[in-house]
Amino acid sequence: MSGLDRLDILFVAWAFFFQGVLVVHFAVRKRFFEPYTARFGWIVYALSIPAIAISVVLLLGGKTWSFWLGGFLFLAYAAYGYWVDYVKGIPWRKPLRPSIAFPYVLLYLATVMFYWWPLGLLSRPLWVAFAVLFVVGTILNITSH
């Protein structure tokens, strides 16, 4: 990671932390879906708080929009997910409710993509490593429902 400034390193560390949390979350959820999700799933949404703080630091630090947009997207995804899952308690996964699933999945994928794609601007190996984690997380996510 030579040649990266402090803000680049902050972005990289957060992006990998975020994706690592998702992999662990989906792996645990796969085995204990209902009790785990009801009790601990909100923690993933709560990570949007440090994500938005990091995005503000990146924005104020002069980084281009591709580096700070992920945190704002994460906040939108987390607010929507928390509202649907915890405030309203809408069972939208089984049976699938497209009117809820479409914006949920769109916001989720947009969030992940804006942590993944900017890595390619910094380092091809980092981009590839994140891609591997994304594939693992996606497989675990899909098979955990």
C-alpha cells in the first residue's frame, strides 16, 4: 500500500472492515437466521454511523466523490433496512415482497460497490482481494435466506 496517503488508508481499512463484517454476519446468519438476525442484525445497520463519519472526513479531506459516497449510501441502506426490519417488522424475505426487496437490494449493492470500485483507483491487488470477499459474502448472503 505504498503511495497511499492517510485518507486512502482510512478508506481501505474501512472498506475491508465493512466487507469482513458482512462475511462474518452472513456466515453466522446462515446457521442461526431467526434468533441471530432478530438479536444482532441491527449491528450491521449501526455501522453506518462510523461509515458516515469516515465519509465526512474523506469529503472534507478533499477526496473525490467515489471515495466518500459509500458512507452516505450505507446510511440510506441502513436507515431503510432498520425501518423495514426493526421499526415496522415487515416480513419481506419469505415470501419475497419485491416492493421492499428491490430498494433494499439496490441500496445494499450500491453501498458495497462504492467501497469496492474505488479500491481499483488505488490498487489492483486491493480491488481483487475485495472482490474475493464480495463473492464469498454474496454466496453466504444468498444461501442464508
